[in-house]
Amino acid sequence: MRTHGPCVPTEMIDVSVIVPVYNAGSLVSRCLDSIFNQAGGFSIEVILVDDGCTDNSVEVINARPEQDRIRLFRQSNSGPAKARNRGIAEARGSYLAFIDADDYWLPDFLINTVRFLNDHDECVAVSVAQRHLTTSGEHEAPKDWSVLAPEEGCVLEDFYDFWAKHNHVCTGSILIRSKVAKSTGGQREDLRICEDLEFWALLAAAGSIGYIPKMLFVSDGSKVTADIGWVAKHLPRWNAAVPVDIWQRRIVRHNPEVLDNPGFINARGRIARNLTYSILMSKRYALAKTQIRIYGETFPKDKMTTLMRAGASNPLMWLIVSRALVYREYHRK
């Protein structure tokens, strides 16, 4: 259901910004401030999709002064992919961007990304550097984004290889040509976790992607996570996690050669570890063990991977390690 729409003529819209909203009443105004305060004088429509909020998010949105640039839609709680797809279908701008309601942009996000795509017709999208704030503190990786590309940005020769090395793109850090986003069919609504990663991999099959090494996006789910609770927030995603072969099937269908790309295999290893860990957290122990045996060699090399692979090598070890990891996560503060 649409509650209100823009007065801005369609042909004048430069950027459509799609914001799924779920119980983010305490932070959604910060997100909207960051959108409406963008430099560059662009014509912007903001498409907000209420994904079954039970807090005051909708009231906060309806109290905003920019109602002529806001379009609000409502749906029962169905996950971010369905919300984003509604936004893609409704988008009227030349470019579109996603940003979650608890995140925000720095003022120069659009002026940098729009300029880049205007200058690079071969690119279907461009992403920027980002900072992630978490419940355990602030982290940024890599520490110095500027060493990865010239200040004005570059067209990536091999998106998958760069992605595997630097994990450089996330929801909120990317601007996409609307016609390309629409042509892909959007994000997979059957995925409630890693659906954004699947979409980036699919976009890379549609054309080149650029990268700008400026920190212009901040991801901040710490307050919402604290309000909802760690397990309550993540359990639906854990329960919906799918095996890797199901996660990658659309990508492979569109671009079979991707399985011969070492960069994709390495990037997929990181995603496979995330999916496998989520499957484990949903207590599907046998499936998690199978995923480790198939994809474990490509997982990131860290303590968690070592522990998971060691546990999967022996039935008794698996019993101990898998249950200990689940207990640790479910009692996380």
C-alpha cells in the first residue's frame, strides 16, 4: 500500500534511494538526514518500505518535512530483499541506491558516485569505501582504503578478484544504473541472508563495476541490534540460510564461466563460511558439517575456520565444537 508519493516529475529524478525499514524509529531520521543533505543538488526520491514495523518508524517518517520527495510503501514482514525489490520496481530515477534505515551516508556520497557513472558508461555500478560500527566497537577493513585505487576511483579489471581480496562492497556503499538493476530481476526474495552478496555477484555479470576509495558510507546496526536482541535479530536469518550451491545458482546460470574465476571462488569461500556458520547456528548440524567438507578449504584462514574444520574432521570433535559454538553465540551479549 502506498501512503503518499512524490510531486517531482519523473523525468527530473536523478537518484532513487531505497530504504527498507524495520523497527528503526530511533535511527531512521539520521538516515534520511544523510540522504536529503547530500551535496550536488540532485533530484532525489526516497522510497521507504515499511517491512512490518511494530515501533514508531512510520510515524517518524510521516513527520518528516520532505513529503514531496518521500514515497512510503508498506508490507508484512518479508525481509529486506522483498522490500528492496519493491523499491526497484517503483524507482523512477536514472540511478538507484540502497541504504538501510540504521545506516547513513557522508554528504559527498552522491556527488562522487553519480559523477563516476556519468564519466564511465561501461560501468553498471560503483561502490565506495565504508566504515562499520558494531556492538563490539568500531572496525574498518582495510585500514587504509586509499591504497586500493586512485582518489577519483577506477574501473575494476576483475570485480571478483578485487572483492575477494578487499570485501569492498556492501548495501549502502553502491550506486547502480536503474535500468540494469531492473533487468536483473532484483534481489532473491528466498534468501534472507547474503542476498545482497548474491546481487553484487550478479551485477558483475552484467558489466563493469567501479570503485572509489573514499569513506562515504557508515553501517551502524549496533543500536537496533541492542534494542531487538542479538539472537532475535539474527535467528530468522540463520534459519533461512541455504547451502552454497543454492545461493550461487542464479549467478552460475547467468555466467557459467564464473566457476573458473579464482577471484569468485575465493569470494565465495567467505560467503560459504557465513552461510555455513548460519546453518550451524540454526542447529542444522549435519548440513553445516557437509558444507565445511565441500567448501572449507576456501573459507577465510582464521581461528574460526580452523576450529570449524577441525571439528568437522571427527564425529566426537564435531559434537563438542558445534554445540560449543552454538552455545557461545546464543549467549552473546
